Amino acid sequence: MYLFFAFTFIYNFFFLYFFKKISKILNIFDAPNQKRKIHKNKIANIGGVLIYFNFFFILLFYVFTKDFLLIKLFVNEKEFLGFIFFSSMFFIIGILDDKYDINANYKFLFFCCLIYLLLSFDNSLLIKNINFSFTNSVINIHSISIFFTIIAFLLFINAFNMLDGINLLACFYSLFLFSVFFIKNIYSPLCIIFLISLLFFCFLNFKNMCFLGNSGSYLIAFIISYFSIKSVNNFNIFKADEIFLLMFIPGLDLLRLTIYRILKKRNPFSADRKHLHHILLKKFKIKKTLFIILSLIILPNSISLFFGYSIYLIFFTLIFYIIIIYKYYRIN
């Protein structure tokens, strides 16, 4: 395993060193526009490629060594191979979206079908009960478990994708989430690989050389959702309110934007500059915008991680979010 981690570093340095050649070969770039994108030059949109092959190589390592059970994520080879297949499908859809800009309605349909097939393939992912940290009562949702689980996946995938609007934001958020999984000793080998690849991507993103792209956004969001549900169903490590707090700010912004677009009689999947980061960028520079959003995410979750009280922290985070939106929304 240590040899594999050394190989991972070599691969990432190789990617950085030949980054310009790789980006020209793939020819996937994000061009600026006036509607929602704030960058001024064409940027390589291949961060997902960097992260996917880090992830894919370690999974191949487990395929050949037959040690996939050591990840403590899968109970049999069927689940393991299914995880590889469906993760790869989300990555491929993202690549095609980055390259050809797939219609949002078609993407929604693809995601629904993929997640339904995943749940049919691995029913251990079905959310059948909801447990909270502040009560011993359990909410049974067996009758709507498929629908509820599909919605849970879709909501976080879309919320994460919306969060990916300025450099380093989605990357730092992902680093935080995988660090939480690592601290909780959930799927440590995979978490280490993601942390390494995200750190290398952060360098490229900080230099404004590379974006995560939909390939990276869909892949990471799917895997975080997968990890979260498995950690609840298999190990009962998190309660519903703790997972909710981890995903609260992206989810809350998704809810606000969806309501806003529907009230404006627009497609909920349409693009605009009404996201939280866009609102803050009207008043602050990018560093302060990053600091504010990441503080809203990391501080409450850090307190919850060590001391609990997640339900109260959700309430206080909501108040601060509303204050920020109310104060800065109308700034020109």
C-alpha cells in the first residue's frame, strides 16, 4: 500500500509537469461568458481527469490484489465492481458535459436512471431509517426508501456542482469532507488518495490553470454521497442531522436558487449569478468570499465533530446564511 501511495505522488507530479500537453490533447476548456462565468480567459476543465485516475488506479490495485474488503466499504466483489462502474459513469457523463454541454434535463434523466440502477444493484445503499443525534426515536421510511435515496443523491450532486463556482471553494470543501471521513476512520485508503489528488488539483486551481469541471464535480459529489450513506447504513457513524450539517450550506443555496428560479418562471437548472459566492463577490474579493463561505461550513461542523449539538448548529448556520443573503443580495 505504501508503494501505491508513492506511485500516486509520481502520477500527480507527472500530471502537473505535463499539464499543458495533457490539456491540449484532451482539448476540454471552459470559455468565459457574460451569463454566469467570472473568469476572463479560457481555462482547462480537466481537474476531474486528475482526480478520477488517482481514484481508478487504487481501485485497480484492489482488483488485482483481491484486497477490496480491506477498504471496509464493500461486503462482496459485486458491490466493489458496481462502485467502480457507477463512479466511472458519473465521471464520463461529466466529461461529455464539459466537452459538449449536455442539456440539463437530459443530465437529470441520466442521473435518475443511474442512481436507480445503482440502488437495484446494491440495496445496502437504500436509506430506510432516519436517526437523529438528539433523540432515540427512529423515522421509518421503508415505503419511500428508493425515492428518498434517489432524491438525496440528486440534491447533493446538484448542490455540490453549484458550489463549484470560484477557485478553491469546491476543492477546500472536498478536502474538509474527506478529512472528516478519514478522522472517523471511514474508508481511509480511498480518503488518502482523494486528499492527495485534491491537494495537487488545488495547486493548479490556485494558479487559475485548471477547473474541476463537471467530470470532477459529479464524480466527487457521487462518491461523497455514497460514502455518507454507507457510513450511516453499515456503521451508524453519523446521524441524519450530522450528515445534514455537513451538506447544509450547498443544499441551502440550492434550495434558495431553485425557489427563486421557479418564482421567476425559469428552469430550476438554468444558470445565473445568484449563487452565494456571486453575491459575496459583489462586495468582497475572492479570498474573503472563500473565508466567509468556508467558515460557514467548517466551523459548525468542526464543533459538531468534537462536541455534538449539530441540531443547534444547523439553526445558527441558517441564521448567519440568511443575514448574509439579506445584507449583500442587493449590492450592485
